[in-house]
Amino acid sequence: MRVLQICHKPPRPSRDGGCRAMDAITRGLLQAGHSVRIVTACTHKHPDTETDPGYREATRFTSVFIDTTPNARDALSHLIARESYHVGRFHHPDLERTLQDILRAETFDLVLFESLFTAPYLPLIRKYCDGLLVLRAHNVEHRIWRTLAQDTEGVTRKLYLRWITDQLARYEQSVLNGFDAVVAISEEDRSILRELGCRRPIHVTPFGIDAEEVPPPTGAPVDHVFHFGSMDWQPNLQGLDWFRREVWPRIRSQEPRLKWVVAGRKCPADWTSDAAAGIEVIGEVPDAWEMLGRPGVMVVPLQSGSGMRIKVVEGCAAGRPVVSTTQGIEGTHLLPGVHVRVADDAAGFAQEVVDLIRHPEEAEALGLRGRAHVLAHYANPALVGQMLQFLQTLLR
């Protein structure tokens, strides 16, 4: 098939889970022998810095800069017009013109809209393309913001977040049936999309792993705790703040020499290393697998979110013992107590971490069970192949 993949941020370099999810689909399509063209927005937060000429040539990579920096004037105008500011920031005439020029010159059998933020281009694509138009829903977006709004302090900010979240929910609900099909990233999201009124065919394609890129298990006993994830994603910050305030002091009271390593891009200014508290902030790391290959207990203290936590899947693939909240393993089908440890209160979360630190044999066994499960059920070529079979039935 000839595939056009429209992205709201460059899939490469791999800056976060969303990039990884898009790139997995690209890799799977190319490996299956399909032609892929990527057209993406790039922003201050996600610039186009990919330097691999082979990748750019294989995908005929095209990026268009969009300034998505929030500003009061645009936020107010969207609020008055009752339009989603979350989505509207990604709708730009330069990207429209680029897509229009491409569609006038080329024909595509399949157009993948990566995330809700590319949906504003649906009318244009529908006008120029007779192919199958599919939304790949990375999350149910308004769910993330609804939880964040509930937990926000300050009456004015809370009210504003509620308003823009309601606008996002209305937009998300209104646009679903404009596509020919939806590819959700988890069974939970598929159920929610049905509840929102989606009548289109929905297929679930979770994030996939290419086994050859996964390093072997470290084999060394666990000797620290770590968190790895983008520090500019609000649910991550919310969970990390909770862990730092409520959980880490409980862990340190039982294991006073233990270190917590925090890695991820865009660390806020107030996240700095604190030797007395046993916290080391190393910021962005060049190689995710190197970080995941260290002999530590991976913590995923998420309190909000939607979709699928890709770093949990990658951590398990690397053989890391993982302690997570229930929210953190949503959409993964990892079993608490079998593949990961799960706790939702501070005391329980701390105790799970301490137990793994004190019992390195069980930590290793937990990591190996998680690794075996992920490599068996999240093989990217198989997942993309199943998605293509689903899409082929719609093309007949």
C-alpha cells in the first residue's frame, strides 16, 4: 500500500512515548514492504533534528514548523468560539498547503492520522484523497486533562482547565465518526471510544517492540530506584511530585542509603539533585535502552493518563522489575504480582519497592517474567501485520 502518515510531532528522534509509538508503526509498515510518506508538524518542543538520511529518504520525510506555544490571545479566542485550544494549536495553513500540494501530486491507499491533534486536517484530506482515512488514537485525550483539572489547585485555574477540557471532549466526540476507522492503542481506550459514540470499526494495536533492539537482561542485583520519562508531560510531573513527597521519604526511612535516579528530557528548574535526600537528577539521556539496562527498580507513579504507558512496556522488555500504580499499567495487560508490582497508596508503593530491593532474587524473577510476557505479546511485526489485515478488510 501507499501510506501517508500525518504526525503532530516528528517520530524521530525518539523523545517520548508518542514518538516511539508512531515510529513503531512506520518501521512495521516499511518492514512489511509498504511505501510510507511522513508529513509532520515540528514545534519548539519537538523540533525536526533527525539526521539519518536513510530514514528521511525511506519515508520521504517532510516537516513543517508550527508555533504551538500557548498564548493568552489565542486561548481566549478559542474559548469564546467554543473550540478546542488543545487541538487548534496544531492546525496551521502552512501544513495545510504542504498536504494539499502532496495530495495533488500523489495517490495514497491509506492515510494514518497520528493522534487527535492531526484531525483538523481531515476535511482537506477527504477532499483530495479517496483512500482509507484512519485515526490512530494514542489516548482518549480529554481523560488526561479531566483528571489533571480535578487535581489542580486554585479556583481560576481549575475552572479554566475544566472549560478547555470540556471543549476537548466535545471535539474528540464530534470528530470520531468522520474517519473510516479508528486504531486504538488499548482495549480500555476502545471501550471508551465506543462509549463516546464512535460507530466506526475500531481495531486495537498496542505499542510494539522489535526484539533485536532490546538489550539482554543485566543480571546484576538491583541497587537503586529510577524513573525514566518525559518531564514536560504533565501526568509524569504529577506522579513524580507525589512520589517525591509521599513515597520516597517512606522508602528512605527503611533504606537510608538507597538512591533514586530521575531521567528524562525537559526537567523543570525545581527538579535538581539532592544528595542528602538520595535523589540524582540526570535529565535527558541519549540512549533509552542504556538507561533501562541499569540494575534498578523502575517506578511508574502515574496518577492520571490514558492509552498505554510505553516506558512500562520497554522497561519490562529490558527485564527491569517495575513498581507502578494501577493507572501506570493501564492498557498493557501486565498482571500485578506476576509481571509487575502494583500499589496505589504511598505506603503500599513504598513497601513494594523496599521488598524488591531487599529480595534481589525476586526482583530478577519479576523482571524476567515481565520480559518474557512483553517479547511474546508485543512483537511489532506481528502487531502491525494484524492491523494491516484489519485495514485490508475495509479496503475490499
